[in-house]
Amino acid sequence: MRIIILGAGQVGGTLAENLAGESNDITIIDTQAARLRELQDRLDIRTLEGRASFPSTLEQAGARDADMLIAVTSSDEVNMMACQVAHTLFSVPTKIARVREHDYLLNNRSLFASSAMPVDVLISPEELVTRHIKKLIEYPGALQVIDFAEGSAQLVAIRAYYGGPLVGREIAFLKQHLPSVDMRVAAIYRQDRAIIPDGSTLVEADDEVFFVAARQDIRLVMSELRRLDKPYRRIMIAGGGNIGARLAEQLESNHQVKLIELNKQRCVQLSHHLTSCIVLHGSASNKDLLLEENIENCDVFLALTNDDEANIMSSMLAKRLGARTVMTLINNPAYVDLVQGGVIDIAISPQQTTIGALLAYVRRGDVVAVHSLRRGAAEAIEAIAHGDPGNSRVVGKTIDEIDLPAGTTIAAIVREKKVLIAHGDIRIENDDHVIMFLVDKKRIHEVEKLFQVGLTFF
């Protein structure tokens, strides 16, 4: 696939890195020559220095033959204009734009129609991150929560704690202990090493366990791996930017929310906009302010400013002063693995959240959802099986009969809203949503080919 990426920042660079090793023809455009040289030294891609929305730049990048344009520069306006130019002058089939400004998104149906601003797919990092954090608050103790098939099934990552009923036992014990609940452990990460488990695999304390179950069974399964945390009620948010403000707005009706913002004018705006959330003017790194606001009784402290260092420091302080759970927004990927699991309970990477959403539109074989796991080390994929036994490599076969690439697990199947946890004798049918876990992302094309149908399928 010929793909043009506009913007070589964290998202554009990470996306190029993900796609370059998958037999794609990638061209990345940016105005920063040094950043382009650094990417070209590491990756097998073409780079072009220039203004991303200029027709001459896009033509030089090969827009006339491109299959897809992904605009992820730091400017919403440049991203939108580039899509307009790509559509009008070069007829690029698929145009994806990252748009941050909430005002644009409020009018997205009419503004981004093909007859107006022709953007095929809108990606809003702030909206994606807000949704991600909200799920973590809904499921206390989870490290990651992912919906499949419109929420019918969920994949949850959780750290197994000492004292959990399943810890120290084989996975098969879970079926005996919870005979009415069906679930599948898709993978276990032990000291950063991936394990594809079977029924005899022992769960150890501190294992990072990824499991799939029907939505209504998630909390019950979580309780087997760790002491089930009490629901989060008292939330403190540091940072009143787009993410902090959206999250406060969505949580304030069901939670006690306090929001700390350093900019006084922004505080005034937020206090007028939010209904029951308490808006505080000050620094989240101010020990006296945190103590005054009873940080020791806080269920969740969320550091959501644009400054990684400020987020890390305020999170460490909040945890030391007694906050129960600390979640920290970190833009620099190099910091994420350094801090998560120590003082900071969950490090949230906007780049990885955004990359997962983008990859869903790049994958072949009717892949409808892609989620980046473990900071990009693995992927969870939802693909739809089409065809019949004559033209499909999966339809009509049992799970045991499918030749899956190494490190790939079928975790569940959703058939007409019914969740079927994967067992070897289940036969794949046309229109099944198949949920898979990939430990080795290099095998992604082999998985895509499994779900591509032959020429006889109409």
C-alpha cells in the first residue's frame, strides 16, 4: 500500500515505524529536516521536506498514485487543507486527519462531508484518551480495557496480585471455580516476556494477564486475579486542558471531581462550564494544596497536563501523600516504561492510543479494530470473517484447524451479539467477528491474509 504521512512528530514517526516493516511504501513529509534524517536513518521509508498542504509538495510525494493520506501534523488546519488538496487535485482514495479542536468536532457531520471538507476518517487524540481513561475508572485495577464488537466482548489487562484465588494455580482451575463464566486468557507477560498460555499455565503474582470475556463477566473474572478494588468515587485531575476538561465533564455527574489548573483565566472558564466539579487555581505539585484538598482520601489522581515532567512529579507527590491510584499522561514514549508499575500505577500514552485507531484503517482483510497493547509491543485485532469454505481460509474451519502465525491467539468470536470464547472445536462462520491477540506484530500480514477472501467471493 502506498501511504503518505504528513507530520513526523511522535504520532507520525511511530506510525511510520509500525508500517515500514509491513511491506508498505511509506513517504513522510515534514518541515523539520533533522527529524526526517533521523527517521530515514532508522527506517526503510522515503522522506520529503516541505509544507504538508502544498499541492507541489504532495505531488512530489507521489499523491497521484497514493492509496492513503494520513495527516497528523500539529496543525488541525494544515491537516484539513491537505485532505482537501489530496481529494480535489489527486483523488487520493482514503484521507485520514487528526483534528484536536473540539469546535471542529462538534460540527463534524456537515463540516467533513465529501461535498465540504473531504476527510474520510477523523481522529481526535483527546477524545480517544478521554475514553481510555474513563474505562480505567469504570474498572478499578485494570491496566487497559478494550471493547470489541460494539462492547459485546472486552479485553482487559490486569496485574495479578498476591492473594488472588487464581494466583499460584493453573488457568484451567478457573473453569472449575467459575463454571458459569467462560473466558480466555489470551497472553501473560512475565517480567516483560510474553507467554502464550494453555490450561496448565500457572498464574504468578505480578503477571500482567490479558483476558477476554463477555462484558457482563469482566468484573467477576478480575476478582479471581486480584482483590477487587472498590469503585472509584473521589477523583482529582491535574490539568484543565482539553483532556482534563472533557474527563471532568463526563465524570462529574457520578463522581466527586476536583480539577487543579495553573492558568487563572482557564479556571474561570472551567468553573462556568462545569456543573458540580470543584475547580481549583494552583499547581498540582504544591504539597500544601494537595493536603488541603484531602489527597489522602482521593481514589484516583490523574496528571493530565502537557508537561511530562510536571505530570510525573505531581503524580509521585500525590502517591506519597496517600492517593490510592495514580494515572499519568506521558507524551514521551521513552518515559512510559520507566515509570509504570512503580510509584505511578498507570502511564497513559496518547501516541499509542492514537496509533491503534489509525492502524484499523490501514490493515487489510476486513480488519475493523486494532488496539496497541503494552506500549506497542503487541496488538489486539478484530477481523470479520467473510466467504465460504471454498474461498476463505477461516470460514468453515474449527479454530484448531486454522494455521495461525506463531504468537497469535484467537481469544473470542462474536456472532450476532453473542460472545463465544474460543475453544478448539468452534467453527468459524461467515460474518463472525474474530478477536485475536498478536504477540509478534511482524506476523500481521499473515493474519490479514487469513481474512482475505478469494476471487469467487461476491
